[in-house]
Amino acid sequence: MKNTALELDKVNPADIILEAAVNRFSEYGYNKTTMAEIAKDAGMSAANIYRYYKNKEEIAAACAKDCMCERLDILKSVIRDSTLTAAEKLEKYVLGTLHASQEMLLENKKIDEVVMEITKNRPDLVHNKINNENALITEIIAYGNQTGEFDVDDVIDTAAAIHSMLVLFDVPMFTHLFTKEEFEIKALSAVKLLITGLKKR
């Protein structure tokens, strides 16, 4: 486990707490982690940690927000490459989603517990994630319409439908189901099918 007991006058204490929480969630899981243990790992008293977060659920939510923002930034950079066609953007988006999920599981073997906690108790965060990702897919389709590559009447509904179909590549707990290579094949097959449906005829 990383040593997160950093000098509080040089680093934001809230960030130190989140780093300690991520490390402990990853090693011991969400359910077996206590606020006192997070405080100890962060190098502060249990009383002090409550100045920043009222409970473990709030810490998990903050960790999830950070993770979602980082993932969204990666996907944005992928699809906003001006050298790519709309079809290439969609492929990069799907593969980027898959790779982010696989990497998340590699870094945090017990990510499923945090995902379950957030899904159950903070559905607003999940809906926000879905809305942000739908917006990126909408951007790809709209670009395809603009270049004449795609011919989609209802861009927003189509983007939402595509997002729903990509759940297999989006949820870390599903990455146990197939090898990395098998997932890549499935992702590319899904992209091929989607592009066929989106293309201008």
C-alpha cells in the first residue's frame, strides 16, 4: 500500500484522504474499509477526517467522481482528434471505453464493491456519467452527419441507444468474462455493425 501520510501544509488534506481511500478500497475492498483506517493511512486523526467527509459513502462518491472525470477526459481527447473520420472516432470511443474499464480493474481488483455502492446510493453520479458519455457519442454522430459519412435523423436517441449497447465494454465487473483479445474482437465487431447502421445509403 502507498504511504499517503504527506505534509498537510503542502497538499490538500481532502486529496490525501481520497488517495488513502482508493488504496485501501483497492486492497481490502469497500465493505471492509473503515473511516478510522482511512484516517490512519492518511496520517491524520479519525476526528480530522470528518472535517472533510461526513462518512465513507461520501468518500467513495468523491473517488468515483474523480475517476469518471479522468475517464471522460480520455474519451474526449480520443474523439476530438481532427484527423479521424466519424467511423474512426466511434471505434476509438468504443475501444477507449473498453481499455479504461480493463485498466480500472487492473488497478483496483475490488472495484466492483465501489461500483455497487455508487450505483445503489448515488444513482445521480451514474446518470451524470451516462449523460456525459451520451453527449460524446452524439458529437460523433453529428460529425458523421456533417461530413456525409452518416445519415441519422434522431441523433440524440441514436446516441442513447448506442450507449446502452456498449454496456459490456463499459462496466469493469464484466471484464472477467473474456480475455483482453476476445473483448477487442467483440468491440470491433460491435463497431462494424454500428457503422453499417449509421452510414448514409
